[in-house]
Amino acid sequence: MGTDTASRGDPRVLFVMNLVLSSVFAAGVVWGLDFLGMLALTFVNVASLALVVMAVTYLVTR
């Protein structure tokens, strides 16, 4: 089995899946840290962590 482009899937779908899953994960982490009193649950904090998670996921999978 090769790793040709057709078997990798549509990059737009992969981007949206990464965005959604990273955002849900980031919201959960920030909510937990807010619950512990370590970080405020704000849109900026969730979005920032989601971007970091997306970047790390992209780098690891490339």
C-alpha cells in the first residue's frame, strides 16, 4: 500500500476535523484549569490553546 495523495483524504476535511477536535480539546483543558483556579475560561485562552494544538498536530503528522 502506497501513500499516494488519493489515500490521504481531502485536506480541507482534515483541516476542519483538526480545528474541531483541537477546539474541543482546548475547551476541555481550559475549563479544567479554570475549575482549578489556574486559568480563566475565556474565548482568547481557548482559541490560543486550540491554535497551539493544531500547529503541533500539523507538525507531528507531516
